[in-house]
Amino acid sequence: MFSWRAEVRPGVWVAFTDAGAGNLALHVGDDPAAVRRRRAELEQAAGLGGRSFRYMNQVHGNDVATVSAGAGAVGGGSDAATLPTADVPAVPTADAMVSLAEPLAVMVADCVPVVLVGDGPSGAPVLGVVHAGRPGVATGVLPAAVARLRELGAGRIGAWVGPSICGRCYEVPEGLRSDVAAAVPATWTTTSTGTPGLDLPAGVRSQLEAADVAVEYTGGCTLEDDTLFSYRRNSHTGRFAGLVWTNAAPGKGVRGHDQAE
């Protein structure tokens, strides 16, 4: 179910699912009831204790939604596939989310899933997830998410960069490579076959370094690993998720990183 999972701070968990967890997206033509069942199984496996992961309606933009417990998100609307009811929080239209307590999820199938954890001023963590696809990397969705975490009081921030298509495999037209590399020079690359390419993970790491964020983990290539979903391998594929959550329910706090692990 998980390609990688770890307690990255006392009481704070980061994970990336694999194809074994099944498709977690409602927008790829899958049976919605099956997707919701898989999401519930994932929440049980993560030990959320009745809480739910918060998902985004991802649109390859650079908007950041701030998510509060049991409510809608500042800066977002709702996905038509997951219309909110009185008991279901609104789904923000955004490509990054931050929260002081809510479990967060970002879905990908070649784009870069980034999980952020910041040490808050009161000892509780500040959490974030980012959908860093080609347009989002070029337009700065990741620096925007880091800035929002700092607005919420985050001090030291760590990043976990999940599996995504690598620079050896991500072939693009020469003009597109030039356009993206003009905004983020570290993305410029040549593929293993000698054609123009983009190295989105390298671009993400360069943006994190510029923002003084430590990269704690980097995943492998989705196209090269058939245990992960890859849109380049199969355009009708599902989506896996990058996740972050705390052991504590909202409002109960989590021990700070300065305490013994």
C-alpha cells in the first residue's frame, strides 16, 4: 500500500502510496464508490482514527489553500466529483494545501508530490502538500507553499519529495524545455536517448534549497517503476498519493521536534 512511510517528527507521519493502494482519484473515470472505499482503507491503514485525508481539485496552477479542521479551505472551491455536503468539507481548487492539523493528500502520476513539515512556534507542526507538475514548478507553486507555511509560524521546514518522472525519461519539445528552464534553470536536461528533457525533481530541489528548506527524502522514477502509476506509461492510469498526518486529533497538539525522538 505504501511505497515509503516514516514518522518524520515525533507524532508526524509522511507516506507515499503505490499501485497496491489502488487509484485514489475521482477524476480518472474510476467507480467513485470504489475510490472512496480505497480512501477509507488508506485512512484506516494510516491510523487516522476516524479522521479523513483532505484532497485538492488540482489544476496545474500555483494557488495555495489553507485548510482548517472540519471546514472549507481559504482560497478554494469544490471539485464537481466530490461536492461538499453538510458533513463533508469543501474540496479546494488549488495545487498546494497547508494546515495546522488536518491530514493532507496530494495525488500524482508523474508530477512531483512534495510533502512539507514545519516546526511551529508552539511545538505543533505546520503541514503542507504540493502538486509540482511542469506548470506549477515553472510558476512557483512550491515557493508559494513554503511562504504560506512561514506565514503560519513555521520555523525549520523539511521536505519529502515523492516519486515522479525523472529527467532521464521526461522528454519534451525543445521550446518547452527552454521556456521552463528560463524560469527554473535546474530543470534543463537531456534524456537518456539524447532528446530535450525536463528534470522536474531537480527543479523542485533547487526551489527548496533557495527557500532554505531541507530535502529529507527523494523518491524514484514513476515511469521506471511499474509499482507506481505513470501517465506517460499509460494515459488511462490511476493516481497515487503523497500524505502527511499527525497522531493527534485536531486541537490536541503534537510534540515538537526538539523533544527526543
